[in-house]
Amino acid sequence: MHRGKGMKFVGDSRVPDHAKFVPAKDYSEYPGKTEAFLPNFLLKEWMVGAVFLIGFLVLTMADPSPLEKEADPAASGYIPLPDWYFLFLYQLLKYPYASGHYKLLGTVIIPGIAFLALIVAPWLDRGFERRPLKRPISTLIMLLSLVMIIYLTWESSMSHNWEQSKTQGEIVKQVSIDKNSAGYKLFAQNCSGCHGNNLDGGVGPALVGKNLAPAVVESMATKGGGQMPAGVFKGSQQQLKTLANFVSSVSKK
């Protein structure tokens, strides 16, 4: 069939009539709605990016990130905590078959399988449907990933000792301590394992700046209180008074 100048339409019975292919429209069909990439479009992108950047900088200065004291490799009681977006992996490593002798399984294999599934999802499900129910493989992978991440993040936040995290990372001012005094030697023997060699905290809270009275120190060292067990101090009554006076004097600095 001929029509117009050299135009020819050919019919083919092998093409099913229900197959509808609509080619994308050319930009020339949208007069007045297009613009040059340089400088119009790119300038708008830069302006939007600048607004978000300024907003981000304002939030950063208004609410600075929390800082902790210097890392102490000798503090065995320190509980590390990653940022919120890694809490699910942090929780995963708490389970018996993802830590210890199985740490390779928890750190490499399980996360590797999960992320590999997300990467190959477009090749596993190549359907043209946009409804989730019509794309079961992709929908199942995404739902499983979301459920696992949300559950592990929730478990990590609920099981973590937030009170200890707050005290263990607290920045404590540095004070001069006479480490040759009798009081410090008693402190090093009985208390430094929990409260740090400089009374700046460890497993237990920092004592610097707490304004502890000698009587309070004596009671805590013998009777305990809070998370501190009773009977920590081993020594005579005179040694207890020496220790209490030392801790009290340092805690008031």
C-alpha cells in the first residue's frame, strides 16, 4: 500500500493485534516545555543543591555530633555502638551462629547473600508489571530485607545498655593526681579496674567532678550501691579512710 511520497505501509499477520507498542514522544512535541541543559537546567540544579547544602550546614552547626572521650584500648568494659544504619549488623553479630567461631558467617556470608540478592533482583524478575503482586520475586526479596533490617535494628536498640553508653563515653576533665600517694595506691589495687587509672571511668562511672563526700565513698566501697557490688574494698578501716579521702579530694577537682 502506497501513501504519500515514497511511504509504504506493510502489514504482517505474525504480529498479534493486542501487542501495543507506543514509542516515546520526541521533545519537539512539547513546545515551550523544554530548555537548554547549559546554562538553564544545570543552574537550577546547582541552586537546589546549594539550598540543601546550606540547610545541612546549618543543622550541623546547630546540633553538633556528640563526641566521646579519647579511646582507651585498656578499657575492656567499653561497649561499642555503631551508627543507627549499622545497628542491624551489630545485632546479627550477637547471635551464636554469627559470631565467635562463626564470625565469617555473620560478617561476610550472610550480609553478602542479602546484598547479592538485591543486586541480582532485576535479572531474577524481568517483568514489565509495576504492581507488587505481579512481581513476586522482587516483592519477596524486598519484604524479607525490610523485615530483617527493621527487626534487627529494633532488637539492637532495645537490648543495648544506653545508660552505660552515656557514662562510658562521657568526656571528663583531666586532673593532676599524685600516683605515689598512699590513697592512689589503694585506689589502683581496689578501684581502677572499673573507674579507670585516672578516675575518668571505664566499666564504672567517672569519679572526677562528682563531689563525693568521704562517707559516701566508704559506704560504696564496702556496702556497694547501684551496679556496684558490696565488699569491693579489701583492707583495714584506716586504709578505707585513706582511700575515701583520696577519692573525695580528686572528685571535687
